[in-house]
Amino acid sequence: MRRSQAVLVSLFLGVSMVLGSFMDAGMAYRHIESAVAEKVALVAALKLTDLALFTEARYTRHLSQADRHSAFQDHPLALEHFPSGSLVLPPGSLRKRNEL
Amino acid sequence: MALFVMKTFVNRHLYLIEFTLSSLLRFRGKNFSLLVVYTLVIFLLASVMLFSNALRHEASLVLAQSPEMIVQRMVAGRHDLLPADYLDKASGIRGVKQVSGRLWGYHYDPIIRANYTIMVDADRQLADGEIVIGAGIARVRGLQQGDYLGLHDHQARTMSFQVAGILDSDSELVSADLFLINASTYRAFFGLAQDVYTDMVLSVRNPREYTTIAEKIIQRLPDTRPILRDEILRTYDAIFAWRQGIVFVILMMAVLAFVIFAWDKASGLSAQERKEIGILKATGWETADVIRMKFWEGFLISVSAFILGYLFAYVHVFYADAALFEPVLKGWAILYPRFSPLPVIDALQIATLFFFSVFPYVLATIIPIWRVATTDPDAVMR
């Protein structure tokens, strides 16, 4: 096989692997469907509102429940000091009111 | 005839690729480092895209079952306890199907320096002093079912809890820091009166009336703030949307790196590359052939970088649980959920990434070549 043919075959294999990743994801999703359903049931039963992704501060733990003052909880000039505070945006409810 | 034309076309391109490979191998150090940097840029972009899309999908799926409407009481701009009679006032509003009070709060555990979300779970019928904890707490505190855990209550007295159960570790993304107890233990622990709740949740008969009922609640209970399920979903949709927040910052950095990259390529050719083109033209190559050869050069590098970058990102996000992002998301938090991102890929997003990473590079390779290749070979070689 010529070098050029080998390269084209490798590219073809690479593209097949990229497309295969979609199939792999689809199959993996089917495996965890029941776990997702359990999570959904837990959220419904406990009336949960947020993901437990950022547990360091209350306004990032329960992001959707935060109020305008929670980021300045210590005093009005307190600067944001939790790292996750810089990753997240203000909750949708507060932004909506700003738009009105 | 058509077969012959086709065969000639394919052979011509195979020879061009052959030549391009020799040319790339002649500068193997430079081209290999280019491929590595290019792959890293695509890896970063694709990882962020795959991870944020998986989280966004999971948030929209899971939080679609969050309460339809939550009503908080606000005092001096802060969330405050809600008197029990507010529940009666809200249930009197036409269209409201059910109202219930929620009891939840936070407790800082100085031993592991982590915040727990303490919540009342009425359905589980836990006895006084019994708790059900999230898998995150169990892991960090080393607790198992039947173990005891002591925490200081609101008067700094030690209160002992027995672990009656541990929530499934598959649900850590929503439950890692949960600490479920019954209502009387909750009130005793935090010193709360019987007639207050943290907030209340409402279910509404007709989903089209959410906004109307929210307005009625504000009229009837002016010191409250209703939060709709739709707003919760929008909050999470915005965080993980790739055009907003941190994702956008990372995206911009990677795009900037790529622009510098492409600019360096497009802004000019090295003397050696010019000389090479001059020689090719002097030996009878047509301008179109030179451009085709350079097209293959750009195409082979950029497509290889895309394939490698994307595949590494796929393995990183879905097989290594996005381990590189953990320190960023963790911040100062001790309790961080162990979770595997949902294997969901947005094909359009990947197609966009392909378009914006491969095409500009190929163009940036061809344009300066086209400028040189159209000039006289003698002038180019001098």
C-alpha cells in the first residue's frame, strides 16, 4: 500500500470512529436510562430545585433560589469570593425581572 | 470513458497526497508540533462543548420534575422563613391545586469543612434522629448504614443521628450533599417554631396559568417571591449554554489561540516554502496543482487534528468523567458529586466545531500559496 493510500485509510477510520462515537453514546445512554429515571423520581419526591454541582456557597448550591443580596452576604461591599460564583450566572428569575 | 477520467483524477490526487506527505515529513518537527497544538485546541473546545451539553441535557431532564412554583418570603431583600398561614392564603387562590411547606436549610460541618443541605423528607417517615444521607456525605465522612453522626444544633449541643439509609450514588448530581431528616428533628435541630416553613411549593391546575397565579400571589402576599419551574430550567440552560458564562470565556480563549495560529500561517510563507513553490513551477507544475497540493497539506493537518482532538475529548468527558474540569467546578467545595456526564452529543454542535476549526485553517493555508503560485517562478526563486 502506498503512503497516500495508508493516510486516506487512516482518515477514513478516524471519521468512522467519530461517527461511531455517536452510536457509542446512544448505546451507553440506553444502559443508564433507569438511573436517570431514578434521579428524576428523587427530584420529584423531594421537590428538589437544583443540581448539587457547586456546594461551597448557598447561592451556588441552590442557584435558582438565590436572591439579589446573597452574593454580598457578609456586607454590601463584600466581593465575590467563592470560585464557583464566577462560573455561574445569576438565576433566571432575577434576569427576567431585569428585562421587564 | 467516465471510469478513465475518474481513475486519472484519483491517481492525480494520490500522487499529490504522496508529495504532500513527503513535504510534511521534510519539516516533521514543525508540522508535528503544529498538529499537537491544533489537536489540543480542538480537544479543549470539544471537551467543553460535550461536557456542557451533557450537563445541560441532564439538568433539563431532571429538573423538569422540580416544583411547578416555589414561593419564598423576602425580608429586607433576603430569603426569610415563611409563616404557616401563608399556605392557607395561597391555597385560597383559584387555580391552585395543592400547597405544601418545605423545610430545608444548610449546616456547616467543621470536621470536614463542608456544607450539608438538610431537608425534611415527609415521604420516608423517618424516626426522630434518623437520617438518610447523600452518597457524597457518606464518602467524605466515611459513614455506612447504621453508623452514628454527631452534629452541633443551634445551641451548640451535640445531637446524634443514626444513618438509616444512603441515597443511590447514581443520583449524586442532585443528592451528594443531602441530609434528610423528619420535621420534628429538623425543627429541634435549628430551633424553629412549629408555624414556619423555609418556603412553599404550589402545584397549579392549568400550566397556562402559572404567570397569572404568580401575579395573584404577589398581590395577596406582597412580601413573597414566586419562582417558576421554567425559571429554574432557564437558569441551568444559561449556565451550560455555550454562548454564555464560563463556556464562552473558554471558547474565546481557544478561538483566540486558533486565530493566532491561522494568522501566523496566513501572514506569509517562509523563504524555503517560496523556493519550493518556485522549483515546482519551474519543473512544470501548474498553479492549480500547487494549490491542490497545499489544500491537501491544510486538509490533512486540520482534519487529523479535528479527529484526534474530538476523540480524545469524547474519551475524556464520557470515559474519564471530565476529570480535567473537576478542579474548576469543585472550587472550595469539599462535597463534590461523583457523576458521569450523560452520553448525549449534539451533532450540530460538533458540525459547527468542525466547520470553524477545519475550514479557516485550510483557507489560511491556501491563500498565501495562491499569491505566490501565481507569480513568476524566476521571481519567486530569487
